[in-house]
Amino acid sequence: MAWQELSITVPHEYVEPVSYLFSRYGKGLSTELAARGQVLLRTYVTTGSRQRMARIDVGIRLIASIEPIGELQIHELPEDEDWQNAWKSHFRILRIGKNLVIKPTWLELDSKPEDVVIELDPGIAFGTGYHPTTNTCLQAMEQHITPGMTILDLGTGSGILTIAAMKLGAKSVTALDIDTQAVSAARRNFRRSGITKQVKLAQGSVPHPTAPGGKFDLAVANISARGVVDRCPFIVEVLKPGSLFIASGLLGSQKPEVGDSVERLGLELVSEWPEDEWTTLLYRTPAITVT
């Protein structure tokens, strides 16, 4: 069976709709940073998949009518190469922060004693560590997760942040995502990492039965500015007093909008991790005042 590689370069704000098109009608999804403010996305279809190609083409044309984006590029793969091998070739071992290492399952690692290795098969879900928001979330978590913490991972994607939390010493993690494909990919990665007993994985968002009030020491939401604004009242409800909230998936220009919504609920900005046009924000909930 012959395969074609489809690729396109788009602004950050159009990664989500193009990713949906590619994951819905293609096989596999990879993302990587291109020029400043741009992301290169790839997927694969079989040669002759006219209906799938037509739907992708229509979707790209609709997006292009709103915002100028790159041309959809089509590359014929050699007959002896399938989409799985072609897709995997775009990933590499990635070192983040002080000791975190993201290792795709198919690559070998010459590890160091201090390495905290996160091994995963990204599947078609987001969360491989290559995007600035995932990268900076991992940096924030490495600096602030301490042994025994209970963690909420909202928008878990591939499950990379949940796996990192467990590797960093968390006692347990509740992982939620609204996308069924993300939940499936996360479940596979949790099973491979041997953490299924310590993780509660479910489809949905907060409020959710698996995330009761006042339970968590730290919540991380790598979703979007609108998602953080909409969900932050419910996130605050499930956090303990004096706990931490990592908000990500945000463009730097969206920081004031997010800050207004989060700080209105009494949270204080502690730190931030800007990278390219993106930023990750760390907030702390008020501690109980003893009178």
C-alpha cells in the first residue's frame, strides 16, 4: 500500500483546527516549530484516498479564507515505507529542564543516573514535549512537584504530564481529557509506564466525579486561554488551600485575559515561563487564615 505525507505550516492559533482535520482524516499527527509564530504539522493518507483528501482540502481552504496559511504540501512516500515509520522519523529524544528526558518508545537512550525518563508513544494525541507549552509545563512541574503530592492533569493529551508527575514523586494523579482519542493514547502510555493503579483517567473536564473539592496539591491545565478562563472557577474548587495551579496553552498576548480571571478568584501569580510566543503561568491559592 502506497502512502502520501501531507504537511502544512500554520500560525499557532490555527494548530488546533488543522490538527483536528489531520487526526480525523489522516493517520498519525506530528508537530514541530517552524519559523517564529509558525508550526509545521504532518499526517499521512493512502494514495488514492480521494474522499479523505477532499475533506482535508476543504477544511484547509476554509481556514485559509480566514487567515493566510501555508500551502498544503503532498509528498509521495517510497513504496517500501509506511506512514508509521515516516511519522516516527520526525521525533527525537528530548531533554527538558534539569533532569527530565522524553523518550519515544522506539528510540534507544544512553541514560545518565540522574535522568528522569518519560517513555511514551505519542499516538495522535498532543503532548510530546516538543511544543513550548508542554515543555514549559514540564519545567514548572519539575521545579514544584514534591513527593506525596496529589495532582490534577486537565487536558492530559498523551498523558505526558501525568507520567512526569508520577516520575517526580506524586502520590496520585487524576487525568482528564474531553477527547476520546487522547484518553485512549494516555491509557496506553500509563499502562506502559506501570502507573495505572496510581492514576484515575476519565473523559471530561471539571467539575467531574473523579475530582472532588479540596483534594489536589497541584493542578496543571495545558489547554487554551479560553479553556483556562472557563474552567478556573472549578479548578480552584478542587485545590487545597495554599496549593498550586499551572496554567498553559496560552499565547503571551493572552496573559492579561487569563490573569484577570484567575486573580479575581484570589490566586496569586508566583512565576511564569515564556517561550517563543507562548507562556506558562504558575499561581498559588490563598492559604487558610487562622484567627
